[in-house]
Amino acid sequence: MNLLNLSIAQMFDFAAPILFAALGGVVSENAGVVNIALEGIMRFAAFFGVWGAFIGKNPWMGLLWGLLIGAAVGVLHGYISVTWAGDQIVSGVAINVVAMGIITYLLEFVFKTTGYSPPVPYFGAAHYRVHIAFISKIPVLGAFSNLTLLVWFSLIAVGLIHFMLYHTVLGLRIRAVGENPHAAETLGVNVMKIKWFATILGSVLAAFGGISLSLGTLSSFTNAMPMGKGFIGLAAMIFGKWTPIGALLASLVFASAQIVQLLLQGMASGIAKQIPLGFYLALPYLLTIGALIGVVGRAVPPASDGIPYKKEG
Amino acid sequence: MKALELKGITKQFPRVLANDHINLSIEKGEIFSIVGENGAGKSTLMKIVYGLYTPTSGEIYVFGKKVNMKSPHDAIKLKIGMVHQEFMLIPRFTVTENIVLGDEPRKGIVFDFKRAVKEIREISEKFGLKVDPLEKVANLPVGIQQRVEILKILRRGAEILIFDEPTAVLTPEETEDLFKTLRALKKDGKTILFISHKLKEVMEISDRIAVLRRGKLQGVVKKEETNERELARMMVGREVVLEIPRVKVERGPVVLSVRDLAAKDHRGILKLKGVSFDVHAGEIVAIAGVEGNGQMELVNSLIGFTRPVKGKIILNGEEMKLVTPYNVRRKGMAYIPEDRKRRGLVLPFKIRENIIMGQHTLYPFSKGGILNDKVINQFATKQVEEFDIRPRDIYISAGNLSGGNQQKVILAREMAMKHNFLLASQPTRGLDIGAMEFVYKHLIEEKKKGIAILLISLELSEVLGLADRILVMYEGEIVGETVPEKTNEEELGMMMLGIKRNERLVQ
């Protein structure tokens, strides 16, 4: 595999966790529920994924555990912010803080180690990859010849969520609830049910993101996970204007910044070498600020995004 | 046949009894109006009929059958539809999406947009309500948005249509269009419930009228057997002076002078195209016009929310170089805003806070950045008493007051401020008769004190009753100037629509 194909493949590896988180945000916020707990959910899922894979001795068990914990945390967020109409940001921050503490504790409790878990079976292993041998020599296209299952999942999810949001009745109702829940209610749409559904689905997508961190290219959990990937995911959601395809493009842009940085470290000369590493880490946020202030056409969130909904009377 | 019957409907909210044993029976195919002051319980009653509120007690019969509604979903199934005061529309969605939401044509789980568009075309044709199914609602004028709302409930097969203050947001022409639609629907055999506090409109459109006051039904009358005066008395509970007494005040020197003022709206479109006028002490100058003809830009320029493109504003003999709300207020301008909830008040703040706002940095309300609670409370208590603000509780938040009382808080604040010019922008918008009367009284008081008043109004009766001079605005220009003694509603109406112009008076 040549360097170009390798770099593109690596970009997809980097992009997958960000993309999953962004898609989680897209689904949830289109129904008007802000979920900044994406970061915490990814951390939960990354750890439980490894734990599941450790016990079940295969990554599928890890995936199951990770998704279940993601859904469970989603239920917590939904209970606070949908059923109780509590502040969505407060709930999200709380979940992130709790994730920080609990997982550090569980890591030591379960694996008796500090900082990282022992290696477990993971989706990056050769026989879990999707091999498409005949395209491997073709430039660009060859990048798709040896991707992990999770990367493929992330790309398929983009299509599925786009279809759901813009071509199904459910999607129309999700977007209606995010724009004007009172209007939806008067038309007989069950607002609470829709918000619950979107919150849980969003959390499960974020859990996929967490799992692709610990069981995608790596085969263990490190205590620094998810290293802000959840927040970069949120940035990708905004940069992508709250749409699945926008989120995909934004995630690829953000991931390519990391690849460029890796490449430059190896071969850059002259001025490129002078650009500090921090610049590439900050790039997603700089681009997001650009999107919010309207550099690439203004990013406008759903009208009722983040506003708790209470039924009248 | 009776379309709707209410028996002993009562709704108790934690602090108020909104509906008190209301009995009504509405015939199929009639236009039945319910009038009452703000807070009389009209909207609550309609929300009960639409299943948004559950009554504390009482029974509802729809087409003779007893029903028990738990949500709007139940009401829709019973063929009851409601056009809400604040439109229930999603601006970013298309007309089609807005209309079919909640009952979408589908193929499996897929939303069948093409069929939906076809359905909207058919239904729009059938009822003669023209809309473009593919247009985004955000791009539509208010009158058409309301049409979308009506189509929405017609598509659900509504037989009983509730209109909650439908004309509050409409221009006179749009209102005329709506009335045509209502009459057509009546002909179709639909039953219409029309909620309003504008008696003139009620007298024009209804067959029968029910009057509510403080949650109680005062009576049901036939249109032919009543008049505006009687309805007003039933609504308010006493004789109301609808005619504004003429007060002559010797006009003083020029206080505000505007020269060739032009301004753009927030989208950058030139809406005010070079207007000039003077306002003298002890004089009320009214700007009449259909909404959106530059009034907003004039107001914004005068208080410093918009920077004019060109022109001069001279207040008390001094040209305002940099117009900011702070500067104009220091120069003696008081302002009654058109949107009291957004511009007039901080809704979560208490009366005592709202009533000193703007003067809160001044002695005696504060000194060295520390608020003097004792002085503030004394002042607030005095003003609440003097302006009859109810409840008499300075610690209640402004958001919990009725519209009339909110306006009184604003009046109490602005009148207390040191000023000799008053900018009153639609000061009676959305108010009921009692509160309107109150505002008129205070405007006349101000005039007697020799204050110069610029009144911006959409109501011709108000303009003709209050003003000493009338300027008519059309498409950002003053197209006519007259005095109330020499004109009438028809002539003003023609000028407002740009059909007729007349010469400016020589000052």
C-alpha cells in the first residue's frame, strides 16, 4: 500500500470516533436535546468495550457492552433533561465529570492497573478487517481495501441517519420537535417519545465512537480516553451544520489535520516545521468558530435546540 | 344541531379561577364569538375545548356526544381544529411539511413528500386558500402563514374551527381576507369559534356573541340585538368611554425635529426614505400607516437602535450626533415601546426592578453603584398605587402580570422619568378596552403638561381621536398630512394604501 492510500485509510481511522460522536449530536440536537455528555459517554463505552472484550474474549462482546452502557447513560441524560425538563448542559457536564471519576476507579478496580488496560481482542486485528483485495493497488480507492468494521459502520451510519432524518416520517417529526415542539404537540406528535428516542439513539452512536477508540485501532483502554474526541465531535456537528453529511465532511477535515501534522513531523522542512503541534490540535475548534461566525455560511442550530420542553396545563 | 356544548366548565389554576361554571351551546354552521378583556378566560376556555388543558370540572359535548379529551390528538379526532394566537408553525419547513406534520402520507416508513404536495394543492384549491406548497414558511407574510394554519386544520377534517385572536397580527387587508375565508367556511357548514377583544370585528363577523368577564359568562347575545357599547359594558362591567375627549392645548415651541431621515431595516433594505417633521410641545403628532411601512425604522432611529443612513434628529434644539438610547433619554425622551414583552420589560424581573430601570444608576435609587432598596420600594409602591397596577405587589415578576398591567408598569416608569418628549409606539397594541382607556387618559395628561408626543399607531380610531396632526406613512415616506377635523377613516385608509396623497400642511 502506498503512502497516499495509507494516509487516507489512517484518516478514516482518526475520523471514525469523531464522526460517531458528531452523528450522535446530530440526531439528538435535531430533536432539540443538547448532549454535551457525548465525551463522557465515549469514555464509558471505551472502557466497557474493553471490559466486555476482556471477559468475552472477543470484540463483539465488547461492542455489546459498550453500546449497552452508552444507552444506559443516554437514559440518565434523557431522564434528567427530557422527563424532568432539567438543564441539558448541567446534565451533560455532570455526566462528563462522573465518567472521569468512575472510569478511573473502575480501571484500577477491574484490571488492577493504572493508566491503561491490558490488551484485549479488538476490531483492528487482521481477521476483523474488511479486505477488498482487488482495489488495493488503485490510488485513493485503495484506501478502502483494508478498513476496520467500525470505520465501515461509521460511513454506513451517515447514510442511514441522512435517510432517517430527511426521508422518513420519523425524521420529519424529529426535526419538527427540534424546531417547535409546541407546534408538533398540537398536531398530535408525541414530543416526549421523540425526544427520548433521539437522546438514546444519539448516546448509542457516541458509544460506537468510544468503542472505535479503544477497540478500533488500539486494543486497550488508556485513561486519557477519549481525549476530547467527544467535544471535537460536537464541533464537527456544528461545522457540518447539524446534518449527517456535513458531519462526515467536517470529521474528515478535522481528521486530515491530524494526518497532515503526522506527515509534516516526518518530512516537513522550512516554515512548515515551525508550525507548532498545538495548532493542529486547535484547528477543529478554530474552524468551528469560523462556522459559527459565518465564514462558510452561517451555521444555525434547530430553533428549539437546548430548550427544555414542558407540556402545558 | 348543536356542534359544541359546554356544561359547567371550571378551570382552577394554582392562583386564579380562570373559568367559573361556563355553560355555552354552539349551533352547527354559525360564527360564534367569545369576547372579553385580557385575562377574562377566553384562551383558557378554548384550550380546554382543544384538549390542551383538562378542566377541573364540567362536561363537554361534541355533536351531541359527551367527550373526555386528554390531548389535542383527541380534539383532532373529534374534528376540532384550532388556529392559535401565536402560530404553531415551523419556519424552516415548507408549507407542505407544516400542513401534513403529524399525519403524513407515507410509503412504509418513508415520508411521501410528492403525494403530500399533491394533497396540499388539492385542498388549497378546494377551499380557495391559495398557497405555494413548496415555499418555506419563513418567507411568507403573516396573512399567508395564517392561511397555512387554517389549511392544516381543514386537512385534518375539522368541522369546528377555533380562531384565537386571529386578527391581532394582521393588517386591515389581511383581516378582510380572513373574514372572506370565514364566511366561505360558514357557507360550507363549518362551525367557527372566534375569540377577540376587538368589538368592531366581532360585530362585523359574528352571528352570536358570548361575553366573559373574570372567568364568568356574562351573557350570550345575538349580533342584531346588540352594539359595541353594550358589549363593552358587559366586558368591563361599567360604562366605558370609547370616545376620547378632545383637549385643546396651546402648542409650544418645537421639541423634536426630524429632517430628511432615512434608515435601513435589519436586512439592509431601505425602509425609511427621507422623512421630515416637527413635534411641538403640548401637541400629539400621530404617524398612521399599515405596519411595515417604515414606522419601525423611524422608531429605531429615534431611540438609537439603528444608525440612520442620512438625516438629522434635533431634540430640544440640539442636533443628536450620536443617537444612543442613553443619550436620547438624557436629552428628555421617554419611550413606550411597541413590544412590551421584549423591549419594555425584563419579564423575570420584579415590578420594583422594572419600574426604576433606566434610572437605576441615578440618585436616589443608587449611590456609588449600590442600590438603595428602601427608596426603590417606596417609589415602586407609590407608582403601583398611582397607576393602579394589579396585584399591588411590587415583588411579583413582570412576566406574571396581564398585558394591561405590564403596560401600566411601563407607563409608570416612563412618566416618572424627566422628559419633555414622548415616543409612544403602538401604546395600545394587544390591550383590552379598559387598559386602552387608561393609556389614552395618560397620553392626554401628558399633553396637558406640555409634553410633545409622537404617536405611532395602526388603529385609525386612535389616530383620529388623539392626534392634533396626522402624518400618513406609506413605503417609508410621508404621503400626507392632515388634521382629524378635516379627514375621516376612508381618506386615511386610501392614503395608507398609497392610493391618495395630499399636500403637506404649511407650518
